[in-house]
Amino acid sequence: PPGPRGYWILGLIKIPMIKPWITYVKWGKEYGDLVHFTRLGRHYLVINSLEAANEILERQAQLTSDRPVHTELDRMFSLHFLGTAPYDDEWRAYRKLMHQNFRAAASIDYRPIEI
């Protein structure tokens, strides 16, 4: 997507840290609903409309929902917990098990054990 240009390697340096959404709204009027920029080698995508957010985050969740890999250890040893695991079939199976066994309604089943 289009967006403001920064320096070759550094990308954008001057992004306001206080109320950055004001800058994002201004960029949205200039570049459209999706604004892309880089900063210090990281890519950022700003979604400036509810319709675009719904399309990308809800309807295309299979393609767009994932978590970044933070360290080499994640890649080498596949240390995945539910909060850091990649969004795939295995993650959905783990989440389903967690939801079945740890939701509020399921806690009633554990009362005899707790007593």
C-alpha cells in the first residue's frame, strides 16, 4: 500500500509519540484506507477505516492473523505457547481445548474436585 517515504535504511524517523493517530488520520486522507511505512527495518500497516479493518481482520483472518517471531530460539526450538504460537490449525485446536476446559461455565465441573 502507499505511504510516506522515509530514508533508505532507517525509514521514517519522525513519527509523533504523543497522539500518533492524528498523523495516521492525516496520512489516511492523503494515501487512502491502508497506509504502509517502515521504521528502523520494521514494516507497519495503518488501517484507517472500519470497512478496511473488517475486510482484512475479519474476512481474511486466515491469511492475516499471525504473530511475529521474536527470537532465533522461537525458530530453532519451536517454543510455542498459546499466546505466541503461529496462527494455524494446531493453534486453533489448542485454543478450542483451552476454551472448553477453562471458560467460566466449565468451572462448575471442577467444584467437586475443589471441595
